[in-house]
Amino acid sequence: MKSPAFDYEHFFELTADLFCIAGYDGYFKKINSSVSKVLGYSMEELYSRPINDFVHPEDQLVTSKVREQIYRSKPLLNFENRYLTKSGEIVWLSWTSMPVESQQLVFAIAKNITHKKEIESQRNSLITQLSLLNQELRQLTFSTSHDLRAPVNNLLSAFDLIDDRKIEDQDTLDLIQLLKNSGRKLSDTLNKYVDVLKERHEKETSIERVTFSQSLKQVLDSIQALIKTSNAEIQAEFSEVDEVDFNRAFMESVFLNLITNSIKYAKPETAPQIKIRSQRHFDQVKLTVEDNGVGMDMEKMGHRLFRVNQTFHGHTNSKGIGLYLVYHHVVGLGGKIEVDSIVNQGTKFTITFP
């Protein structure tokens, strides 16, 4: 029994996903109408120009590198990049591409994930704002409780200087005693608040034996796609010292933010090279993270480097939060962080643990 005839052209046009057949020459050979609808260009415009012309300028380099991998017969799965519509809007697409070497063609399907990216961005922004607000409120509460103790203790000391024997009026004596008791209760309450806040802070930032290599592995596993698409080369050397007393979550955050920054601010046409090394310096442990990126002018930017909401190279994904967190993770636990950077030569962060 023959199978029923099937209109594959109808299936090609029916889907809302972007179906594409591209040549190894970098041009579309066949696309469905969804491509035109999403990008806003006519079919003629899409066929007449190189595909990379439609890619967001900041993603063109990494897209070209990934495309070269496809041409070497390596399938591409879930690669995300940005395109610009004819009206100038940004569209995020997630690609799955399969090369056919014998025909010099690439068969690809893309999903429009712009809405998902917007939700993720809003969520991450909200989480960051809430985290910073929570940290500021906690610090304000701690400072207020702590700073109020001094004037309260001064007030109690002043009451102790009063010689009750010289006061004959009973109402005045009762009032002084009432003020003394109220002052002591206020002092006890403030002390309890400070103790509770201190205990909670110590629990949240518990110090433990942290292994550099394990923390780095956790981070690298979580950003494998970014490392692969950027062709980043990461070298780590922990033979001299691989352990330090620190907070595990903070350590992973330090690695994550410094590595992703190095990849984000790589020089054009240059694969990021990141060198991570730990060493013992007298009785202290030092960790260095060095890259070959665009670097920065420390005379102009150094004083703002670790402030919140500070960005330095106009990158669209920069939120000015990463280095702020790194600084507070390190300094908050008694450490020190230093930066050496030269424009177009790279940046080196040196962390000294307490």
C-alpha cells in the first residue's frame, strides 16, 4: 500500500518557526515566510544579501566563527544570537543547524525567543535590584541599631552621675528611675538586634574550606555554551595552593563574573585567553585572573570600577553589577582586590584572601 502523498512545501510554510536552507557561500537559498515576517524584510531582500548582514553587529563575529564550525560538518544545537529587523528592533533567535557537506548546504530551524529573553532580563534585573536593596536595608538596620547604642549608653551614664540623695522631691525621683529603666530596656533591645543581625550575617556568609579547582569547574560547566561560541581559552594553575577559607557561593560568583567579563570584553577578531592562577605569598593566598581583552584606562575609570551601575565599554549586556558583587564578596570577608589594566592589552585582577 502506497503512503499518501504529502505536500512538503505546505509543511515548510505552515510552521511559525523560521525554516532556512543556507549555502556555504553565506546566502539564503530557501526560506519560509516566517523569516520575512520576523525580520521585516522582503523575500527578495533576504535572498540578495549575505546572512551576516542581518545579524546584530555585536554578534556578527561570534556568528561567523560558529558558522565556520558548521562548515566543518559540526552540527549546531541551541545557538542563540541577535538579529536586527528592518525597523531596527532586536530579535533573539535560537538556532539548530545541520550541515550537508555533499550539497554545500545548511538546513536550519530557528525559534524566536525574544519574549523569553525580555522576561529573563526583567527577572535578572529585578533579582539584582532586590538583592542590592536587601543588602542596603540590612546594612542600614545594622548601622542604625549599632549607632543608636552610643547615645543611649551616654544617656544612661548621665543618669548614673545624678546623686539621688540630693533630690528630695519624690515625683522627680520616680521620673528619673522611670527614664533609667526605659533607657536600659532600649539598650538591651538594641544589643539584641545587633546580635541577631550579626548572627544572621555570619550564617549567610559562612566560611568554609573552598577548593579553587572545584569552584571553577562548577562555573565552567554552567557557561560551556558561552565558552564554546566565543572560542575562549581558559588556563588554570592551582598546583601551589588549591584551597582557601572563604564562602563557597561567593567564590563561584567571583569566578563567574570575572570570566564572563573577560569574554564579554574580548578584543575584536581575537579569541579570549584567560589565565587563572593561585599562589601563596608569605602567609596569604592570592588569586589572579588575567585576560587579553580590550582593557581600560585606569586613570579615568579606576575610581568607578567597583561601584554599582558602572559600565565602561557600552556593551548591551553590561549592567554594572558584576564587579560590584565581586568587590563586596571579597572585601566583605576581609580580603582585598586590586586591578591592573592597559587599553588593548588586557586586565589583571589580583585577590588577596584574609
